[in-house]
Amino acid sequence: MSNKENDGPKRILTGDRPTGKLHLGHYVGSLKNRVKLQNKYETFLIIADVQALTTNFESPDKISQDVRQVAMDYLAVGIDPEKTTILIQSMIPEIAELTVYYSMIVTVNQLKRNPTIKSESEQYGYDDMSYGFLGYPVSQAADITFCKADLVPVGEDQLPHIEQTRHIVRKFNNLYGEVFPEPEALVGDFPRLSGLDGKNKMSKSLNNAIFLSDSAETVKEKINKAVTDPARIKIDDPGHPEVCTVFEYHQAFNEENADEIEKKCRAGEIGCVACKNRLTNTINELLEPMRERRVKYEKNPELVDEILYTGTKRARKIAKETMKETKEVMNLDYFSNKN
Ligand code: TRP
């Protein structure tokens, strides 16, 4: 049976599509959790390049550059390759293989009802979407289960996909035999961080993000332009922190001082400029060690490649074992005595 049945540490799998640099929304939504949890759980991070193809199939060359970019963001943020296995999705063919078997036990209507698929397809303006796009939650279920993950730290938008995975696991286990644990989602403290525009979720495509790799100067400029409480005109006007993005960031990144700032803002005792300066300092303090770690990898890209290669190899070994077990319970293990 399963090779990690009882007492071994629980396994985590999570990951990202390589579609560009990671930002503060990723940090509070999930990265922070991952850095913490890697000490407690056996952690796998998948760079989902096949999933990125669902929307970027016209520029695979860009995706392969972004794979390294995301890996560098992971390492900069404090993911330790000794503790966490970082892997490239397309290099694990067993994930594609599992996806095919899972696709038999998921209905098209289930996929069409998935709220994240719905909103993403609207965002991309698809009136007809590709089979691969509609089906990416099935492939994501294969990502999560190839290593029999128990826990999936993700942002809120991913919850429908984890639900879909749980459904597939239950159905698979019922039909063929208990192979997979039902994974649970773990949402970060700030599952939906606003963007600098104060209207939308922080997102690279909406141009409202502070990236983990931004310089101290860029962070300052971006925060200076951030939208605050529109009712505050004069410096001592009483503020409304509940509508202010800068205050939201204080809550997310400067928790210990958020109460004091809230009181002063409501009393008109701190102006927006001073409040923004404090935030800039806090965020730069958070990002500084990341910048330092990044330099080492930027100077030695072969180090990043080595980490990806080793991690993928380690993951592939596990994927092969899981695939073998999957085929056995499905009675597809032909000629197993011959190899
Ligand atoms: N869909 C996730 C995103 O867009 C990325 C992803 C791919 C993922 N495979 C995964 C997340 C497996 C968690 C588990 O961010």
C-alpha cells in the first residue's frame, strides 16, 4: 500500500503558474505559509508550466523563462531547497498520465460550474475555451495527488480546484481502492490582498502589484502613488482606514503597529504621507533579505537549474511509485512480472 501511510510527516504540495514575477499578494496569500510550513512538513512546490500553457500556448518560450523567474522568487523568499522539493510540471509525465485517468471521472458540467474557471474565462474573453483550459483543474488534481499531498496552501481563488481534487480522490478511491488521501486546503492570513489601485485584487496583469523583486526605490514610488481614503484632503482630516489600501497593507505587513496607526488616522493625527513612509520602510525591511538572497542566484543561474533538476528528479521517483500503484488498483498493470 501507500508508502507514507501513518507516522511520516504530512506532505504539502502547492505551486504556481510561471507567468511572471511573484508579488506581495502571493506572499501573504501563500508564500509566507510555505516558508513556515516547510520546517514541519515534507513540502513540494510545483512550477506548473503545462497549466501556464492553457492561456499562453502561443509563447512557450516566455513560459520557460518564467519557470526560472518563479524558482528564483521561491529561493529569494526563503524556500530552502534542502527542505522543499521544487519541480517542473512538464518534466513529470506521470502527472499527464494521471490526468487522463482522472478525466474519466469528472464531468464537463462540473468543470463548467467551477467559479474560478468561469471568472478566468471571462477575464481572458473566452466565449469558447480550449479543452485544456476547461480541464486544468483535473490536471491540478494530478499535481496534488502524484505525491499524495495532505495539505495544499493556496490563495482563496484556488479553493474550487481543491474541492474538485477532493471529489476526484473520493471517487477514485471508491471505484478502484484507497490510494490517495483527501487533501485539505490551507488559506493564508490575507487570501485576497488589494492592488495599489485600491479596487482590484493585486495582480500582475492589472498592473497594480508590488513585486518581491522590486527595488527599494520602486517600492517607495509605488506606495507613494497608492490610493488612500478619498475623503481626506487636509492632513488633519479624520481618516477612514477601512477604505484605505495603505492601511490594509499595514494590517498585512505591519501588524504590530496597525492598531496605533488606525487610531491616529481616525483622529487625524497622522497624515497619508507619513503613513505611507512607515509602510514603505516596513515593506522594504521585509524585502531586503529577499533581495540579498536573490543576488546569489541571479549571479549563478546554474545553481537554480541544479535545484530544479534535483527536485524534479526526486519528485519523478515518487510519481512513478504512485503511478505503479494506481495502475495496479485499476488492473492496468499488464506484464508487471516482466519489468
Ligand atoms: N492554479 C494555481 C495558480 O494559478 C497553480 C497550481 C498548479 C497549483 N498546480 C497546483 C496550486 C497544485 C496548488 C496545487 O496559482
